Amino acid sequence: MSSHFCHNNPDKFVKINKPIYGAIRYCRRNGGGHVCFVYGTWKGKMLVLGGNQHDTILIEYPDPTSKGVEYFVPIAYQKFAEKEQEKGLQEVDIKAAQLYFGKAIKINEKDSFDPHEYR
């Protein structure tokens, strides 16, 4: 599937102004783009969920200075998304996620997350 599917299917996806849980985050980059799902926040930073990195699920912080970032939801969720944008993203219980998903979840965080802390 192309990372441009949201742009190429306006009858199925709608762009939203602010990220909500489950929204598709699209980021333009040289040679195409990258998509992932918005998961929440941790320590005030947005977390996203990607599934095509080294055969694992990866929760990571996207670079907040990335340019060309857009958020999409299926068109059927547009009204729901409008209400959710007012609430903002919720803080993630990283311990619960780690316990539930186990080794499938890896946090790409350089400065303060120790995955051994939650085992």
C-alpha cells in the first residue's frame, strides 16, 4: 500500500487539523512518505505506532519539527474526530502497554525509557 493512499482517496479519508488516537499520521519525506498511527502521549510527547520496522511493532516519538505532517481519519469518523480533537491526546500507560504486548513493543526513546524497568 502506498503511503499516499490518504491523499489519493478523498472519498474515503479526511484530513484533520489535530491528531487524535488512531489517526493516520502522514509525513512527507524524500522518495515518498511514511505513515503510522497516533497512539497518545508519554511525558508530554506524541507517541505513534508503526508496524513495518524490522518485523516488530514500534512505538516511537516522531520528530516534532518534521515538515509536511498531516493527520487523516476514515471519512466515516469525521464527526467523531472533530469532537476528539477538542479533548486532546491522552497520556499512555507505557507499563500496561509493555505488559500487554511484551517484546513486540519497543520504545525508540534515547533519553529516559528503560524497557527493563517494566519486566
